[in-house]
Amino acid sequence: MSASAGPSPRVALVTGGTGGLGRAVSRVFLDAGVDVTVSYRNPAERDALLADLPAAVRPRFHATAADVTQEASVRDLVAGVTSRAGRLDVLVNVVGGFAPGDLLATDEAAWDRMLAINLKTAYLCCRAALPALRAAGGGRIVNVGSRAAVPPTGGFIAYTVSKSAVHALTQALAHEARPHRVTVNAVLPSTMDTEGNRRAMPGADRAKWVRPESVAQAILFLASPEAADVTGSLVAV
């Protein structure tokens, strides 16, 4: 996906754009000439990403503190983007989390947290962004699912159920959004080589892990004009 020839590049909102995968997504979008707004919760992560960005792309990088589990915060986030940039072309829902545990080991708080951080965030952000994407004449939504949920796997049941629901949301919304030239797809990474996963699984064989940059490139394609005929797809990475 490349920027427009004129002064107005395509505009993307990347939720969780300062985390392990979010940083990679933010970088590849900025390198492709896109105007990028990220949501963040941790100012240190925001500052680290900004410091790592080349000076040439910094004018197209914007960061907004937001709690994307709360409807009002999400509504303000999207409104801020459209007010500043005048449009929204792409939404990438990167925010998410993981929790281990079988059903008996998963208490109600853990269950609710997985549904909130993985499913509710995607629902709220899609719902808030869809009118802006339609107003722009069409756009792209890319969610982040999980390879572990195809088929659903035990041992981390709240995570699996929440990501399975993200897949269902993606495919159902693809049907609803198609008449408005909005595509909705999801990438399904297997274990990614992020700092958080390295800390959580210090003895694991990382040779089989997926690089966040590979996932980001798949997201970049699904968000591009060239992917106009791809919708409702669950892309394993």
C-alpha cells in the first residue's frame, strides 16, 4: 500500500500500535507512506516507538492514549483521527492478550478479561470505525485472530474462545460491509517472536516462531487497495 501521489496519504488507525506486533505494523505502514495513528496505554512504549522511527516518517505518526475496552474512549479515538486527517481508510485491531488455563483453572475474571481484550475491543473499534470507512467511499478492516483457534485448542480455553469469536466477527462483518466497499479480514498468527512471548516461554524453541514483521506484511497487503477483492478471509501466518 502506497501513499497517494498528492498531499493526502491513506489514513490508518492501529489499535495497540506500540506493542510487540503493533510496532511492526506501525513501521511497515509508515514505510509504505501511510498516515498512522496508534492507540496506546503505556507511554514508555509510545516513546520507545517514536524514538525508533526515522525522522522522515515521524510527521505521519500520531499516538493517542485510549482504553479500547470502553465505548466512549473508542468513539473519541476514531473521532480524533477523522477530525485531524479528514478521513479514515484502514482499521487494524492489534490489541489483544493471552491467558493460559483449562476450563476449571479459568475463573470468571480471567474469562471476562479475555473476552474484553480480544473480542470486545474488536467489536467496539469496528463499530466506531465503520461509518468513517463508509464515508471515505470504502476501506479496510484487519483483525488479529489466532492459529491456535483453528481448530479450537484446549489448555487456554478463554483465549481460544475469544479468538474464535474474533474469527466469527470478521466473517459476519465482511458480509455486512461488502455493499459499502469495506473489506474485513483477519490474520491468524501462530506463536510470534515478541519480547512478551520470550519472557513467558524462556525455554521454547524460537526457531519455529513467526516474526512480527511477517505478520505485519500480511496485514499491509490486506489493508491495501490491491486487496479490494479479498474479504472474509482468515489468513494463517
